[in-house]
Amino acid sequence: MALQAKDVLSLQEMGPEEMNLILDTADSLREVIYRPIKKVPTLRGKTIITFFHEPSTRTRTSFELAAKFMSADTVNISTTTSAIVKGESLKDTAYTLQAMGADCLIMRHGISGSCHYLSRLVDASVINAGDGMHEHPTQGLLDMYTIRRHKGSLEGLKVAIVGDVLHSRVARSDIWGMTKSGAEVVLAGPRTLLPDGFEQLGVRSYTAVEEALPGADVVYVLRVQRERQGKGLVPSMREYARQYCINGRRLALAKPGALLMHPGPMNRGIEIGSDVADGAQSLIVEQVTNGVAVRMAILYLLLGGAAA
Amino acid sequence: MTLVVRGGRILDVETGALNEGDVVCGDGKILAVGPAAAAGASAGAEVLDATGMVVTPGLIDMHVHLRDPGLEYKEDIVSGTRAAAAGGFTSVCCMPNTQPVVDHAAMVGFIQDRAKRLGVVNVYPIGSVSKNLEGRELAEIGDMAAAGIVAVTDDGKPVWNSELMRTALLYSSMYGIPVIAHSEDPHLAEDGQMHFGTWAGVLGLRGIPGAAEASMIARDCMLAELTGGRLHVAHVSTELSLSVIRWARSRGVKVTCEVTPHHLVLTDEEVSRSAYDTNTKVNPPLRTAADVEACRAALRSGEIQAIASDHAPHSPDDKDVEYNLAANGVIGLETTVPVLLTELVGKGHAGLAAVVRAMTAGPAGLLGLKGKGRLAVGMDADITVLNLDKSWRIEPAAFQSRSRNTPFGGWEVRGAAAATIVAGRVVQRNGQLSD
């Protein structure tokens, strides 16, 4: 079996079989990360370009390492050092990168739908590394992978996603991926930060964390996107933290031993307390490692490397 | 020069009756209408055989952006009126948001002159409410009315200043012309890319709630009541807006409204289905299925007086970009007739008469277009001949318009404007324009 499309743009468009294929492949590739010589020849001769219009530490590095561990050639473009600052359009940039023989473009962009647009412009594979408020499918997959490693499967689990769901591309990918895998997903956050009509996606929303967390197997804390808070959707970070910060007291409302996750970067003391972020239930650091494995799997499956 | 449109089924837009008959035209006027009217025509008359076709008054699109002058790379009076003729329209009303803005009589004269020399169909300019569309001071509405504008509007944006809107309604009432409102609360609509709802949430696009439209309509209706002025609401798109207009009308407010073909046919789901195709980006945005049904019902009942395409041409450079960066708007002159005949009339959502009335007697009445909108002796010889049976595929590459921004490209349709007749002259026949 292979992936259906040339691109990975969203989990909304991906079936559970494809997701499982990616996660199974990640399982077999993960050990490469722990080898003394982290290099397999799988993607030798393939050219992968990461193209980030927004700042990123973990996603961009994770993709780059995933590509390098499999011997692909990588080039990184960031907005500030590219012709974007001269006003070059995404369309022209896409044509330019295509003309240089890129096999895969990994893009992060501030505008929802940009990766779909890019995928129509180029023959190369496009991987969405986060588009506006839309999706972040590789984050969704690494989150699922992390849960699967600890729980065996997502089937029947209750996952509580807490925080700024409205602006979160991570939340959207998690909702699609986890519900398609049989998990129950509930959302918690202030009403001004919850999207309208998401009950149609099969998720329930709560405004009180205390109502959402009981029975949860996984507590997934979203980053408060302070750069998007200028519109005054919550009165203050202080008030937000008082009502929504996941600390030891609140985490205790979930099932004993519930998994605690966060996509990073964290605002400690705002959406998550250091007591739990660095605590025994936290998988936040492991998520990062798993991100490399999942991205190796995606690159491998998309670029059709020679025998692994 | 005499023209006989012979043997067609002449549509009575009031009763819906289709009666076989002829229309005889001479000197730009209708000389005779009815069964065997051709018998009285002069021997050398040009004959257009309309057997099997439906003959209607010339269609009027009261909301069109011709982009001329200033934005000719999107459209101009030649390409825009050719698109109108190709689509079955004999008259268009053009919006004032050109560069420079149509905010004084000289600009009105400029457009009328160009349309007369170069245009293929009748062009009625609409003036702006405010100078340079800035929303601060009234444009020279009296002067423009004397020059022939049929309405005023700051279309493209709302008149946000309530006092200016009050003044505009009061002032324009002296000239018997309506104020056309682009109703949108700018704060509620800020950065909005599509309708506010589940799909906007799923797609991660900022939504524009129906309340952004309806709340401004409510304000404008109150100001119309206060002043006794005439309000026409452009491109109504939600059930809530229609409800507000119904309420205002029950209080005796002089308010009319129009709906676009895309708001009668497409929903916000189209943005998802098309994977962010920027040809689904339009203002007001595509709404929900319930809103579409409310618009259809209001069209059937006559609560919506006009169908207008809001033909908004944009070049590929304006549209072939990321969704948030794309210009709002779709073109409609060449798709309105086939899309409505297929999706509304063909599927039983509205009768032929209701649809045609909203593009003939409806707009002619509310704008006071003399000699337009009816097939009767003495009226202007503007006639549209419809072929309800022609099955074809909408190919944007073949458009007369300079732009291609349509969400209907590739649609299989049934129904077409078989001929367009302006002042007794056939300007389009079977898709061919007469040059």
C-alpha cells in the first residue's frame, strides 16, 4: 500500500488506512534516530526544500533531520532571506523551486489553504507544515503516534483538547485524525476561542475545563497564540490562566496516569503549569522525537525511496 | 429597419403564460406583439425565427462592474457589454467604483459617451454616494441625476457613517433615485474570507457572520423610514437579512432588494469542496443551504425584486494567489442565464417567470428605466430569446469578458440566451456577436 495523493495537505482528506500506514512505517524507522551513525541511504538523490513563512524550531528542524537521516539533500528557505522580501509571489517562488528540481516542498505559511494552492502549482510533493489556522497534519500524526505508543491504539480513548482551538491548526488535525481513529475528542476553552459548529465534526465543546477532563485518557494542551490575541478575544492572559491553565490540580481530574501533551512552544504558567509540563505524565519531549520518526515515514512514503 | 421575431413563445412575466406569437420591431421600438403580428410587418423585414424558443423582454443586470475607466485590465466597456450581449442582457447598470470614481456628472457623461460609441448593449451609470467613495461627504448626486444616473451607491463598501447614509437617503429622494446599500458591518467582517460557520472553522478562515449584513440592513431600513428615502439592498445573502427587510416593509419602509445567481446556487461548502479555489471568494460570502433556500423562496414570492450578477471581473493576477490575498468577486454576465435556467428553473426551485421578471420588470421598475422591462407596443425593442433545451458546458476560455473568475467553469448546463436584441438590432445570435 502507498499514499493516495502526491501530497500530505490535511488529515481531513486522509483515510484511517493511510494514517495507519504512516504510523506503522514510523515504527520501523524510529530506531534510526537512536543509531550511533544516523544515516540510511533511503532517499539518496532526492531534493527536499523546507520553505517556512513563519518562525519554527521543532517542525523545521524535525523535517530537516528526518530528511538527512535518510540521506536526502535538503535546502532551507526562510522568508527573511528569500526573494519573498522583494515581493515575489508564492506562485513565482513555487515555479522557481520546481524549476530547480525539488522533489518535495515542505511549507509553512500564515494563510490557510496555501499548501493546497501550492500543490496545484507544482508537480513536486507538497507537505503541509502548518497553514494558517487550517491544519498541521504531520503534528496530528505525531500526536497520534505518541498516543499509540503508550496506549496501543486510539480506539475508545477520550482525548481532551484544551485552549485556543479557534486559531489552532494543530487542534484541527488532531480532531480529524483522532476521531477517524476511533477516539472521542472533547474541546475545552473560552467560547471566544472555540470555533463555531464543530459539533458537526463529532466533537463536544465545554467552556469549563473541569467538565471536559473527567475520564480523559489524554489531556492535550494548546498553545495560547499570544500573537493572535490582539483582537481581545480574552480579557487578559491572567484571567485565561486562572480558568484554563492545566496544572497538577486540573490534570488530576483526568484519568489516573492520563497522558499530557503539548505541541510546543509552551507558555509556561499560562496554558500549562511547569509542575505538570516537566512531570511524570508529560510526553512533551517524546512528542519531538516521535515527530522525527513520523516525518521520516511521510518522506519515505511520498518520495518512494528504494528499499529501506 | 424592421425586425420580426417570429414564432416564439412569448413569456408574460407577470402570469407566467407562454403564448406563441411574434414581436415586430421598428425604429428601435416594439411596433406589434402577439399571435400573427408578423403579418403586419413590412415585406423586407429581417426575420429571426424563434420557433421553439422563449421570447422575453430584454434582460437587465442592475449590478455590474465594467471597471472602465481605470481598471481596464479586468474589464472595459467593450468587453463588458459584449459579455452582456453574449449572456442575453440588453441593459446593464454599472457601478461607480472605477478610477476615478463616478462621483460627478463629467464621469457620468464619459461612461455614457463611451458606451454609446463602443458598447453593444445599453449602459446605465450608477453614481457614488460619497466623494471618491470615502464615506465622508455626499457626491454631487443632483448633478449626476440630471446627467442620467439611475441610483447611487458606494458599492464595494458600506456607508459606515450613519449620518451620511441618512443624508444620502434624504438627498437622493429629491431626484427619485434609490440608494443602493452594500450592507456590511466593517468590524464584524474584518479580515473575513468566507461565511462564518462550520466550514470557516474547518478551513481555518475568518468568517463573516450573516449578522454583519443584516445588522447594517436593519440600520439602513430605519434610516429609510426616518427619511422616507428609497433603499435598495444589493446582493442580499442571508435568511436573517430577508427577515429584516420583510419587517421593514411591514412598517411601510420603501425598501427593495436583489440577489445574485451565486447566492441562489452555491453554499459555503463550495470553498471546502474546491479546496480553497479563490473563485469561491466573494463578498458577501457564499452562505448556508438554509440561506440559499430562503433566497429562493423570497425570489418565488417576489420579496426579492431583482436578480443581479454583481459581475466583478478580476484578472488572474488578482485571483491566482493565496486565498486571503485574493480579490473578492466573480463574474456573472455570461453564466447567469444558463446557471439559473439549469439550477433554479430546471430543478423546480423557481418558475421561469419569477426568474425572468427579476431580470426585466423587477429592475426596470425599481430603477425607473423608461421603455424597459416589458414586451409591449411602444416599449424599446430590447428582447432576449431563450433556448431552454440547449445542453452545453460553460467554458470560461470562450467568454467575451476579459476576465475568467467564475465558480461555474466546467458546469454542464441546459439553457442559453439564443439571441440578444437591442433597440431592434440583433447583437448576439447562437453565441455569435454581430460585429
